Amino acid sequence: MITLSIIICTYNREVLLKTCLDALIAQFPEFSQATEVIVVDNNCADGTAEMVKRLGTKLPWLKYVKEEKQGLSNARNCGAGVARGKYLCYLDDDGKPGEKYLMWVHHVIKMRDPDIAGGPVFPYYTSKKPRWFRDEFEIRKHHHKSGFSKTCSESGGNFIIKANLLKSLGYFSPKLGMIGDKTRLGEEKAILLNYRKTVPVESQRVFYSQECFIYHHVPDYKMKLSYMWKRSFFAGRSVVEIKKDGFGKVPELLGAVGKLLVNDIIPMAFLKRENDTLIQATNRLLVNIGKISCHVTNIFWKKT
């Protein structure tokens, strides 16, 4: 009986995907009866299809499928459609599970029976970091200890959810998430937010496990300020698009501008943020500018 379906959506990252699969293969002997891995090819133009199919001839638990409709959300929904597991575990193609990742995921599922679960994401590198670049810029750690949480977030590259719950929540929105190389964010955050809105607080079962960690590859282009600023800007836009609280209304726009001044511009001007770097402050500033731009777009261009 399949308990866990690991779904890896990929787009032109054959080498990194192979690293991810190798990390899983090393852990599989103990869990091969209860786990399957589904690679969703979202129109790769490299050798991804041949590599996965070749591995699949030797690994019966590895499945290859293709989703021609471009977009990460489309690929994730495709994987959910063919998965047989009670739980779906979404990993990024440039992720690398920790050495005991499968053991801990199965432990959390068996002992905690969460609706949604996940854990930290730490960076790994294949090239030298710039001197100014800190690991913490790429660390995604949304809770300080293992346990159920009514408020924690979960990282999209380490996202575990009951299959029937994802279906009831309407799957991932194609309006959110990466499309090819185009930066878009927020598809898993929308799922979590929808869950928290529709399930009574006392019944919510979102588990955060410090032991269920993965590593995430950081390429050269992500260690550039231009990329970090771009990502922060679109992260801000995605927050507004997901929540749609006062979406594109003047009072909400004015509120966002006020928060920008109080939380970012004034503290930056007087260097009042404790334990903060200029890069982190600028990233946070651009998140809020992204929020404002989304409100402005929907006020003046009526895009919803």
C-alpha cells in the first residue's frame, strides 16, 4: 500500500534533478513498498525525460509523466492526479532531501497524522559564494521547534499534504507559481491560507518538523542582488494576490503605504532595525513595494 507519493516537478534541470533522485534512491530500500516518486516533466528540452525513464527501468517505484500545460501549478496538479499515496510530498527539482528525510516523513505521518506538514530548507552550493552573501538569505525556517502550529508557514519545496485535502481545497491555482523561467510565487501559500480559512482553528493539524529538512541548490544567479530584489518584489505581489483582502481598494493601498513608511523607510533611514543588514532591509522594503504595486495595478487597471 502506498502511503507517500513524492512529486517532483521539473523544467530543464536534468543535473540537479539527478542529484535529488540520487538522494532519494539512497534512502529507498526500507520504504519502497510504501513510497512512490513521480517526476512531472513540464516540457523539458534537455535530457530529463531520457534520464528519468532510464532510471525507471530499474526502479519500479519511480514514475515519469509529462504535463504539456506550462506552469508549476499545472505540473503539481498533474502529479496529484496520478499519485496513489494518502499523502503527497512536493519537492523542488533543485532540492536534495536530508539523509534521513524519508524516515522522518514516514514517522511524522504515522505518529502525528497531520493534514499538512513540512520542515526547514537549507542552502547548498556548487559554486563559490560572494563575500557579502549569507546562508541565512536562503534558509527557510518557519518555526523554532517541531510540533503542531496554528500560525507557521510551510515551504513550497518541502510541502506535504493529504491527497484528499488538496483535492477538497481545489488544487494549486494556475494563476500562481513559476511558469517556465518566469518568476511567480505563492501557490502553496494559497493552499495553506485556504486551509486555515476553511478549517476551524481547533481542528487544524499543520505540523512542522525540524527533522524533515531538505537542502536547496543556490546557483550563481540567485546570489545576485538583482535576483534577490526581483524575488522580494514578486513575493510582495503574491501576498496581496493570494489574500485578496481589500484587493485593489484605495483604503488598503493607503494602509500599505503607511506600513511601508513605519516598518521600512523610517527604520532604514535611522538604522533602527536590530540585527539587520542593509540587504535584508532592502528585501523587506521591496516586498512592501510589491504589495503596493499590486494594489495600484488593480485600482487603475482593474485586473483581478
